[in-house]
Amino acid sequence: MYAHVTWHTYQRVGCVNQATANDVRLAAARAGRRTGVQVLKGAVLTDHVHLLVSFRPDTRLSDFVRLAKTVSAYLANERVPGTVRWARGYYAATLAKRDLAQVATYIAAQHKRHPDRIPAPSRKVY
């Protein structure tokens, strides 16, 4: 099965920078390995995340999202406490195989659709 999964930061605060975006990508990959979900495409913006995933029918997407959000927040907040707080919940829509190309294109175009929400370079903390 395939799904388009999104979630956003608490109160849509634009707190995700490049280092945190890397944490989200790493966390999604780790969560995918642990839960059997394969991330096919992804876009991380300052206030939300889009993922195109593939999974078996007996897999619970909620386990994948919970783990991805938890690990990414932990990694980001370990670097700078209080950096990231995710909102409760997530959105997931299952897709037919014929819709994959269209959704992958939509996700790939997120930085063009929201140029003001591209994660900024990380500032070094001294």
C-alpha cells in the first residue's frame, strides 16, 4: 500500500532549520526500518513535513509517525533544548499506484510552493 503522510509543528511555528530537517529525515528512515515502512519521497519545511511511503497492509502507520516524530524531536532538542515541538496527530491518505507519480511531484515541488518555508541554515551555538 501507499500513503501520503503529513504532520506539522505545534501551532505551525516555523522552527525547523536545516539541521532539524536532517534530523527529521534520519528519524523517518529509522522509524521506517523499525516499522516496515519505506519512505519513497519526502519534503521537510519549517513548519510541516510531507512523506510518500510504502507499507504492508498489516503495518500501522501510527507507529511509524509516532516514532519519526519522537526521534526527530529528541535529536533536535538534544542539540538545542526546546527547538522542536510537533503538534498532535498527523494526516494520512492512502493512494493507488497510479497516483504515485502525481503525489511524488507534488512533494518534490514543496520548496517551490512555499519558498518562505525552506529550512534556513543552522546557526552555530557557542
